[in-house]
Amino acid sequence: MALLGPSDGDYTDRVAYSVAYYQSYMGVHGDPTGVYGPNTRKLLEAQTSGRDRDHGRGHGRGHR
């Protein structure tokens, strides 16, 4: 699922929904649902930087 839009710095309901979807799909725990907190950020940065390849294939094993 790709939600594309302009980068404007606004944390809209659409962004919060997308973060919540990512958290659920990847099994992120420790951050409130829809909040881009430290656990969500750590996993997302690991996926997009090429580190921690085990968590980047959508197996729902995410950061715990």
C-alpha cells in the first residue's frame, strides 16, 4: 500500500492512519497507535537505510 502526497510537514489524519497501518503491519510496539515515536522511527530507518534486513520484508515481525 503506497500513500503518496506532497511533503508539506503537516501531520494530518491521513499521515496518522498511514503510521498506524505501518505499525500494525510490522508489529511495532511501544509507541501509541498512529504516533511516529522512537520505536516506529527505529524500525522505519532500519528498513530504509539497508540495515536490519530481517525486518524489511513485510513478515510482520517488526520491532518489539
